[in-house]
Amino acid sequence: MRIAYVAAGAAGMYCGSCLHDNTLARALVRLGHEVTLIPTYTPLRTDEPDASIGRVFYGAINVYLEEKIPLFRHTPRFLDRLLNGRGLLNQVGRFAGSTDAHELGALTWSVLAGEHGHQAKELDRLVDFLATLEPEVVQLTNALFLGFAAEIKRRLGVPVVCGLTGEDLFLDELDEPWHTRVREEMQRRAEDADGFIATSRYYAKAMRELLGVPAERMHVVPLGISLTDVHPPPREEGADPLVIGYLARISPEKGLHLLLEAFRELVARREGRRGRGPGIRLRAAGWVGGRHQAYVDDLHAKIRDWGLGERVEILGEVDRHEKLEFLSGLDVLSVPSPYHEPKGLYVLEAWAHGVPVVQPRHGAFPELIEDTGGGVLFEPGSPRALADALEELVEDPARARELGRKGREALAGRYDDDTMAARTVAVYERVVEGRTENEPARS
């Protein structure tokens, strides 16, 4: 099958959606499909070999200028190509991580408006390129790209499938009137997609309601990760200290502040008991955007004020080698996100290393843990409940190792990249067959 996959760069950071898109594209190729992974906004940044093409569409500089300055909606292609250079976009991406979603309402709506938006020439050029590929199906990475679907179908006559990866979080950050306008435009444009793929049953239901699409057009394909280079050394029994880990973007919606409060409570409990056993430490890793630096500074201040400086370490961003080493040194992982997470890629990454997880009872986490037995759930938003759940595993390392073993055993055949790719192809085939049966052939 010839697949054109339109992905979104994330301004130079390691992004769960980028990692997912790249991993899926590589797995589809291994299954024998012809896949073109097309970056938009900025180049993709992944911690595995990059499967995307060298050209970037809807370059962030052009898109912004077209929104702000009418002249740039009519500039020649040679100038646009200069502004779409990967090197320049990578430089811009370093600063884009500081951009607040509150400032992006008008631009988001305009891109969703597709052929009627200020970036219409970008859509025209993207579809021109897609036409050269002669795809059998086009995949859009998220619902904020639904404005592309009508023009793709009009000119290419092929079905369009849209991924769903956490758009509600971005949408909720938009100010009015743009929050309402963008939501309504997403609902209108959702009619143009032939199918949707969510990464969890929770998010499939949430987005059916948000977009107003029928159940038969909504499909669930759980996340999968590559296990080829994951060979964690066995953790020694009775290791001292026991290490609690956090691996995600460091921002309020991921909840490191909750984990820090729970860790403080756990330390206090253990110090109040005799024979408390091995020491405990907290290690956190993840990308920090400029607009969240104050949040991180506040975390560091609390660590100092609470006397936890020798027990807590915030590493910042890690590459793949560093990530695998980091996970290999953990006894339990927790990312207590207040946001109802639709994916939770870090849960699978922990399980690949035999590390159990402690996650809030919402979003995609209940179905992941109920399906695998690879962790425990706690009452969302409660540092005390999180401390209780962590304490269960810290005080019973044998149980923690058993949960981690269950998580690792569940990956192969259920949450690995080849399984994810095969399930995705099944959705593509279903959508293509349905379109062939129900719609006239392309003229």
C-alpha cells in the first residue's frame, strides 16, 4: 500500500506524537508498504533513525508570516523554499517552544480553514506534492490538520485518515473567541475525514463527542514501541537506593509537582519509622520549554526548602541512549498527569525495562494497566494517594518486580511497533474498501 503520512514537527523537542509517527512509519515500511513521512511546521525530532523526507511543508516561518502579513500569502515559491530550509526551521524551533497556545488561536483556525485560510498556498503545494506520490491513503497526524482533507480528496480522490493525539489539551488553552471557533471548525472539517485513529478507548470516546463523528468512523490502535535496542540489565535485588522515576515533558500538565509532593510525604513516613530499609531517590528527565522555566525553577526551590537536594535530581532532556540508561536504573516510574492523557508512551517505555508504573486513574492509564497488570492506579490529583501507591511498591520490591515483569511480557504482540503497524494497515484497508463501495471512482 502507498501511504502518505503528514506529521507535525514539535519545534525541536522530543515529542510523543513525533516519536509515534516516526516509529509507525518505520514499522509500516518493514511490513512492505511504501510510506512517505512528510514533516510540517518544523523537521521532526526523534530518538530513533528519522524516516521523514528532507522537505518541510507548512514551514513555521511561512505559516506565521502568512497569518500576520498579507503580502506573504502571495510570495513566489523560491522565497518560500528558502524560508522552509531545515536549518533555518531548526533554529526557529529553539524559540518556538516558548510560544504560548493562548497566542495561537487565529493561526490555528486559519490552518483548519484549509483552502479558505491564510495558508491556502501552503495547502496547494502540499497537495501538489502528494499527487506525485499517487498514494492510496493519506494519514494526517492530528485533528488540527483536518482542514487539509477536503482538498486532498477533491484533487486526489483518495481516502483521508486522521490520527488523534491530544488535541483537546491544546484546544483548551486557546482564548475565546478562538476556542469556540476552532472547536466548531474541527467539527465541520471532521466530516471530510474517512476515518479516525485514536490510541486508546478513552480518547476515542472523548473525541467522538468533541468532533461529533459516528462510532463506525472511529478506530482504536494502541501505541507500540520498538524493542530492538532495549536490553536492560537486571536490577539487583535489595538495591540501595530504590529509585522512583519520572520521564515526560516537564510541565504542569504532566504533574511532576504532584510527584515531588508525594515523594516528600514518602520520605517523611520512612524517616519516622525504625528499620525503614533502603533509601529512596527521585530522578526526573524530560524536555523543558521556555514558557515552563518558571515552573521548573519553583520545583528546584521546593526541593531546597524541603531539604531534598541529595535525594532528588532533575536531569532535563535525554537522548535515546541516555533514556534507555535512565529507565534501566529505575525501580518504579510515575508521571501523575492531571491532564487526562490519551497516550502514555512513557508507560510502555518503562515496561520495556521491566519497570512497573504508578499512574492516575483516568485517561488511557486504566485500560493500559488493566490489560497488562503492569502497575497500580491512584486517585488523580492527590499527592497522599500517590504516596500510598508508591509506598506499596517501595515496601514490597518483589511485588514491584512482578508488576514490571507483567508489563514487559505484555509488550510483544500487543504494544510493539509491528503490531501497531499491522493494526493501522487493517484500518487503512477498511477505509479504502468502504470508500470504494460507497463513493464514485475518481474522474
